[in-house]
Amino acid sequence: MNWPAFLLSLQVTAIATGAILVIGLAIALVLTRVRFPGQIVVETIILLPLVLPPSVIGYYLLLALGRGSPLVEWFQIRVLFTWPAAVIASVVVGLPLMIQSSRAALANVDPVLENAARTLGSSELRIFWRITLPLARRGILAGLILGGARALGEFGATLMISGNIPGRTQTLPVAIYDAVQAQRYADANLMVLVMTGLAFAGLLWVRQLEPPPQRYRAESQAEELRDDVPATR
């Protein structure tokens, strides 16, 4: 087992998940509550990492973080081939899952409850913390878990902008690739099992967050028919 890569993956995933929570929830709230020209274009751009190849995402990140970019020229921020670059790649690929799930959860919050709180003099921040967030917590948490799991498994974009430096930038997915290339299949098998177990646990948690299934429509209709049909002797 490649413990340095495993620990680095946990570090990258933890920081990326925190960023996904803050950024994703803010964007989901804006997209749910605000209407502006070109919104559908913005939403489409946000969802692009779900369908673009990891190499394309990595190339865009290279342009954004490489030599000549505003971050380097203006702010003197150099993150290429460091572990923070892996965090950025993980955030980019995990953010759409968080935004989609959170947006759906926020849209399902009954506005009547929020308006009632407003009539009672509650501030918008208080309404969000005491009403909106608790009612949407299942969808938000599900999106956070999915985004974090996607961040943990990020490989292609991470390899392009963070590299494969053992002990410094080599995350667990990259270490698996490295082990297979070196024909160290025993190490690869163990790391694959660890990744599969973590992914399974995350998806199982998401399934448990789903609301309980409603009664089958056929059974409900059958009961209504029984109630409507007069009893005959």
C-alpha cells in the first residue's frame, strides 16, 4: 500500500470538499434564486466538466495556471506541479455534482415557509440557516458526498497539472496508474480495493439520504376505487 499517496489523497480530498461545499452551495443558491440573461449558458459551462475528457479539463487548467496566465503574471501565484494543483483539479471536477444536487434541493423548498418567516421579521440570513438549509440538507449533503467522491477519484486533470512526484504530488489514483505501469499488480490491487471501498461507502451513504419511497400509485388507486364503489350484497 502506498501510504504517502493515500494520505495525500485524503488531504487533497478534504480541502477540495470544503471548497466544493462553500463554492457549490453559493452558486446553487444564486442559480436558484436569481434570474439573469445568459443563465442557461452559465449553467452549461458549469456542467461541462461532467462530459469533457479529463485531458481537456487539464489542458484548460494548464492555460489558467501556467506561464502567462493572470494568476502568474498579476498575483505571482504558481501552483503547477504542486499538491494544491491537485486540489484545484478536484474542485473543478467535483463542483458540478454539488451544484446540481444542491440546486434541486433548494428549488424544492416550499417558498410559503420562507415568505411566512419574512412576514414575521426574520432576516434573509436567518431564513436561510433556520428554514432553507435544514429543509434542503439531504440534497446538499448528497451533492457534497458525490462531489467529494469525485474529487477523491480524480486522475486525468490531476496528472496534467500536478504531475506524478512520489511523496509530493502523487495521489492514490495516480499511484495506481504508476503501479500498473511498473507491473506491481499486488500494490495496484490493494489500492484499487481501497478506492472501491471508499466509493461504495460514499454511494451507500447517498442512497440512505434519499427520501423514503412513497406508496405505490397502483395501491393508492386501488384503495380509492374500493372506497368509491358502493358495497353490494
